[in-house]
Amino acid sequence: MEQTLVILKPSCVERGLIGDVISRIQNKGITIIGMKMMQLNEQILREHYSHLVEKPFFPGLCASMMATPVVCMVLKGIDVVEVFRTMTGSTNGRKAAPGTLRGDFCMSGQANIVHASDSVESAKVEIARFFRPDEIFDYTPDNLAFLYADDEL
Ligand code: IDP
Ligand code: MG
């Protein structure tokens, strides 16, 4: 099964939306196999957002990601990278579809409450960036036979 990295950003933490996002994840039938709070710093953000370092908004993005601790999670499920990106919605909360996390919970293109890995390859790199192997608990939930059909497993 795939794994993906999720970060509940300071805009999620500060607005008291941690529980709402976790509920959406659990209601969907996605398994949380790693979860911790972290205080991000510029070094890890320059790696995590390396594709944005040259953008004029990068200093503001960094500041917004360091404003409070964040909650980092590793999620597991079949096709979970794509499934959770779809649940996350477009980058700008004002344009994200209703029913998505960003579409339902935010109004900003920057303070957009969640980060989600965008491919299986980047998920592997991002999980290794934010989690030590012993912080991931790759267990199999008891209700797996009710989350998926036999021929999907
Ligand atoms: P994503 O989070 O939807 O994958 P990316 O393009 O990878 O979007 O950008 C990473 C993060 O950088 C976004 O979630 C958002 O917080 C911030 N960001 C992206 N584009 C802008 C912008 O034009 N202005 C301000 N912040 C931006
Ligand atoms: Mg991205």
C-alpha cells in the first residue's frame, strides 16, 4: 500500500481544525501510521519547498509555516497519495472545490491548512525528511476487510 506525508499547517493548528482534518482522514478509511508535532525551521522548509525558494513569496511562506508547531502525519492506503491530494483540493482555498479540505476550511492561497505529497516518489522523500523509521507504525487495521474488497488487497 502507498504512504503519503501530510502536514497540518499553522493555519490549521491555530484555527482549531486539527480534529476536523483528522476526522475527514479517518472517515474516509485512511490509516494514520505516524503522527507528531514539530516546530519547523528554515532549513527543513528550504528542502521541503525547494521548488519555491526563488519565489518572492518564499520568505512569507516560511514565516507562515514556522508561526506555530505543525502536526505531521504519515497516511497509508491504496492509492493514498492521489486520494489525499484530491481530498486536499487546489492550492488556493478560494478556488478549491467545496467538499475538499481547502475548499471547505480556508480562504487563502498560502494559509491553506494542509500539505499533501503530490506523487509517490515525493511522498517517499518527504516521509524520510520528516519521520525517523521508528516513528512510523505500519500496522494493519483489523477492519481492513471492510475498507476494501478482497480483490483490491
Ligand atoms: P500545493 O501545496 O498545493 O502542493 P505548491 O505549489 O507545492 O502547492 O506550493 C506549496 C505551498 O506554497 C502552498 O500550499 C502554499 O502554502 C504556498 N504557495 C504556493 N503558491 C503561492 C503563492 O502564489 N503565494 C503564496 N503562497 C503560495
Ligand atoms: Mg506541492
